[in-house]
Amino acid sequence: MEKCILKIEDLNKTYHTKKEEIKAVEKFNLELDKGDFIAIVGPSGCGKSTILSILSGLDKDYGGKVIYDDIKFGYMLQQDALLEWKTVLENALLGLELQNNLNNESKDYVINLLTTYGLKDFINSYPSSLSGGMRQRVALIRTLATKPDIILLDEPFSALDYQSRLIVSDDVYKILKKEGKSFIMVTHDIAEAISMADKVIILSNRPSHIKKIIDVNFDDKTTPINNRKCKLFNEYYEKIWKEIDYHV
């Protein structure tokens, strides 16, 4: 693989209970190129987050193949999961500490990220003094600290109010673009998916498979907030909405 940095072949996942087997995902195939921004949408319970758990390595009990060479994943969850008794800097360094990779060089890298993305004056503050958007920025920088190639985003803005979601989605988009990262994002918000992603993958009901892939192409594509103003935005929204089996 050169341009392609991740290949998923016939991924399937079955949950076993005392009473039955529940097939969550079947025949999921995907290729991710360097710099790709991909969003996964679909009905509730269709296995969107299950796919991220498998890619992150949290779930190793699956069928099929996940193929990649010398790349690292970063995982950003729904909640920022900041530790209230640690400072912003200490929270941002937590992933490095857990991986035993904290040294002067990696610490300087994190301080530079915090400075670059507007958190310099809050390095020694505690999370309780931050807005929801700032907390999410710290969580993202904690994820970036380990220098992952692919960022996995699991409903990363769902805990925020609507206005904050728009602002933070712009922040996250700009940061990931500037840092040259790829991402796979799970979201229930169609508008969010269209505004942030190059491709929107629509999953079927469980057992989920890829129902359709929509390439998102705006002539004047810039940031998520501006992308929502593009002429084609509503067309993409209607197309995706019709494909998702919300009624089932």
C-alpha cells in the first residue's frame, strides 16, 4: 500500500449471548487513503461504533481483515474524559504517559500544539475552567500527542449544544487538515457528516453492510460551517436521508 494506508476486507462481527448470536456487521469493505476524511452514518444500533472499536484494537474478536503498514490510530470518544484534578497540560500528556513515551521532546510537542490552537493561557488551568469547546480541543490534542496517522472520532461533538458543535467541528476540521491527518468519524448527524467528510458511508440496519458511499464534492469547499452554505449541501442531505433506514 502506498497512497492507501488502511484496507478493510469483509469485516464481520457477531455478538454471542446465552440465548442467541447477534450479527452486528457483515462484509464491511473500505479503503482509506492518506488525508481522507470519511464519515459513517446509519440507523441507531447498526454497528457504527463497533467498527471503530475494532479499528482501534479495543475489540479483537472479529472476522475479516484489517490491513495496514506502520500506522497508528488515535481514538477520540463522545465525552472528552478529561481528569478534573489534572491541569490542561497534564491531561494533554496523559496518552504519552500511558504509552511510556513522555520525554522532553514529546512534552514540547504537546505544549506547541496547545499554544498553536489557542490554549496557551490555560496550560496550568483545570478542566472546570474551560468551555465545552475548549475541553474538546484538549481531548483532540491529547489524541494528537501520540502522533497517530488516523483519528477515529466517535460522535465527538454529541455532548455539545448546537452552536458549540458547529464551532468545535470547524476547530477539529482545521486542526486535522493542518496536521495532515486522516479520520474516520461515526455520527448520527447527516449535516455534520456532509460538512466534514470527503466521503459519507451509509450503513444498513443490522447486520450492517455498506448500503451506499456518497462522494462529497463542493466547488467552494472550505470549512464545515462554510460547507453548510454550499449550493449542493441540501442535495447531499436529501440523498443520504432517503438511504438511511430510520423507519425500521
